[in-house]
Amino acid sequence: GAVVSQHPSRVICKSGTSVKIECRSLDFQATTMFWYRQFPKKSLMLMATSNEGSKATYEQGVEKDKFLINHASLTLSTLTVTSAHPEDSSFYICSARGDRDTDTQYFGPGTRLTVL
Amino acid sequence: AQSVTQPDIHITVSEGASLELRCNYSYGATPYLFWYVQSPGQGLQLLLKYFSGDTLVQGIKGFEAEFKRSQSSFNLRKPSVHWSDAAEYFCAVTDSWGKFQFGAGTQVVVTP
């Protein structure tokens, strides 16, 4: 149980385009989802917290207009990187917290974004 | 604000030897503590967690961790490592809002 998927696993895009990453909880309802960014050989940096049906809460320094987060259902959250630039290249990981095991986050496998 | 420190950036251990990864936390209340493992290019897998009760916690893959309040530590141990244990290990603490604070991670290399 508590499986989280992400799609795509890898994406390469041209500078200036937008990329959408999906995060799904497969066998539980995720009332809260989190989006992290991980730089090479670094820890995870929390970007934003999203609760189903409400606006995401962004961490300080994260541009909300650049990283659009939508949590439209209890099993799906999306992160859209708008007008991507090479400095946005990174490993993006989502996690989900369920309605029963509310103290634990379950992580997706991550999405490697490369912006050319 | 809570914080997590993993003093060892990199550890090399021989296959079959014991492993201990250190984690120290700073948190005002009783912390919720976690250990996650990340293989290259993958997401994080939960190894074990501590909320309350018995201070020695058993996890998956033969790992255990001990919560020591007096030392503000939550060290991860495994008696005998396998080559498949080579990975990055993260300690994390969560606050009352469920927001995680991760340590910097410890890279474990297993030699034959």
C-alpha cells in the first residue's frame, strides 16, 4: 500500500516551453501533497505544499507563477514548470500524505527535467 | 524551527560489516523522526519511523534505529550490510504541520 507514481520519469524540453509533471497516489487518498526539488548530491528542498481543492502554499523563494501547482483531486497533483530555462533542470519529487497515516509522507519515484 | 544534521556525508563499508548512520535533530517538542533511502535516480523509500513508545524501532531491509532523547539522536543501524544497501540515506523530522525537514544525506558505498 501507499504507492505514489510520477509521470513522466524523464523529460527533456526546449528553453521557453512549459512542462507538466503528474503525481498520483495509487492506492490511497492524498489530502496533502508536497513538491520537492533535489539538486545533484543534495538534499530535498521543499517547494510547496498543496491540499486538495485549495491553493498551494509555496516556500520562501519559490516563484508561484513559475511553478504552478494544481491539486484537483484526492489522487492527483500536477506541477507545471512554465517558461522553463536551463536553471530549472533538476530532479523533482512529489510526496503524498494520506487521510489515515497522516504523519508519514510517501514519495514518488521522481522526474528528471532537463531544459536545453 | 526544527533542523536535522547528518554529520557523515560519505561512508564506505565492507559487505557483511555493520553500518551505523548518525542523525541529530533539533526540535522543541517530541519529534516525529524518519529514515528514508534513495537509490540513484529514484524517489525515497521509507525505512522506518519513530513517533513514540519503544525507542528502538525496527524497519524494513534489516534496519533499525534508536531514539535517544538525551542525545537528540536517531541513529540508523544494520548489523550486516549487503551490496544492495549502497544508496543515499536521509534522516528527517516533521513538525506539527507535517512539514518535513531533511538532513543533508549520507552516501553509503559498499565494497566487496
